[in-house]
Amino acid sequence: MKRNKSCNVKITIRHQDSVHIARSLAPDNISGPNFLRIRCWYFDEKLFCNVCVENLENPKRILSIKNTLNDILINLKAVLDSIT
């Protein structure tokens, strides 16, 4: 039996406006390929983002997680620059 290899990346940032940051990232989480899951939420002045990619036997999916993380970090920087 073949095991399903996956990659899970978690980002945690402490910021007083974590609620606004999470909301600004939410539109990016609406749709995507079925092997990619993105979730961003906030709690107690912390922003949490979790990105998971399943079935990593396909090398293109590894590139997919890299590109997704890059997009999240670029958007996160833009949000932080605009509120500070």
C-alpha cells in the first residue's frame, strides 16, 4: 500500500491587527486545486496560516506549495505595509 505523502506549512505572526490581516487574506482562500488547502485565521492578536499539499508524488505539487507560500508572504507584506 502506497502512503500519501503531504507537506504542511504553518505561519504564525503576532500583530495587533491580526483580525484585519486574516480578513484581507481570505479572498485568496476561495478556490484552488483539490490537492491544496489554505486556511488563515486569527486568535488573540495572532495570525495563523496553514498550507497543506497532498499527493507529493507529482513534482509539480511541490512547486505549487512554494508558489502558494510566496503569494501569501507577498500579500502579507503588502497588508502590513499598508496598515503601519
